[in-house]
Amino acid sequence: MDWSDRDHEDRIFGKVKGKSRMFEGFKSGDKGFKMEGKGGEVDKRFLKGEVDKDGKTGADKAADTEAEGAEVEKTTQQKEGIASSTTTAGWLDENSARHVQSWVLNVDETAAGGWTAEQVWGFEMVGKKRHYTRRVVVRKGDDKVERARLVYDYKGEVDMEAEKEAEKAEEQQALDVEY
């Protein structure tokens, strides 16, 4: 997490150069977020949690719906916050607004090579629940761009002592079965 280039090769992603770092929020000067790739303004705003992958905010989507003359009916899902899970609320500012930024450049000399992926990891509110998320912008060439937000259920910190005890119990159980 020191923003140093590291080489890696595997059968899924091929030959890549990557780097990652922890940063302190999006308005923290030198310690804040700086987009590494050559993405556009929408990519930057997406990684910063300001817009959804389509480049729109929740307010933009509401205005679009009104402009179309659609009558918005609040369903049970909307009341529970489920339907809003596709609309961004942005990053949470807890833990000093620390996030992880990852940058990967594919260096394969094949037709599949030449892509980049930039990610920001942190916590967001999704459907009124706190979730660990990753926002990813993948680019190939100048005009092929995909944006995605991966949403995970965060179960809290792992109790390492309990994990070690569970591993020992599993090992002992395996030994008992073998003999």
C-alpha cells in the first residue's frame, strides 16, 4: 500500500503492473484522491462517489423521471430503501475518511492487452445499510469504458483468536478422521 509499481502475472489477468495506497478522503490535498488513469470527468466523479456508473446523481434521475411525466409511486421496496440501492449516496466519512485506491495496467502484448483498471474501496450507504464497496473504472483504448460498483456485506472485524481456535478444531477433526 505504498503506491509502488509491482509486477504480477496470472492466467486470468495476464501480465500486469499494479499499485495501491491508502488515502485520506477526496478533499485532502496531497494526501487525497488523485485519479491515476486518463479517465474523464465522469470517471473521476464516479470514483469519488458523486455519481452512479451512468454519470447521474440521484437528483438527476428524479428530474428525468419528473420530466418524462411519470407518476412515481412509492412501493414497499422504496420505503425500505431497497429500490434506491442503485442510486449513489457517496462515500461515508468515518475512520478519517480513509479509502484504498488501486491502479492496474495490463501490459500483455496481445489483442487482449492494453486495459487499465482503477478502483476505490471504502464504505457507502446502500439501501439504508452500510456496505463495503469497490468502485471500478476499466478502460481499453480511448473509447471503451466500463464502470461498476461492487457491494459487499460487511460483517465486522474478524476475531482472530476465535479463527485460530476454529482452525485448530478443524485440524484436530481431520486428524481424528484419518486415524
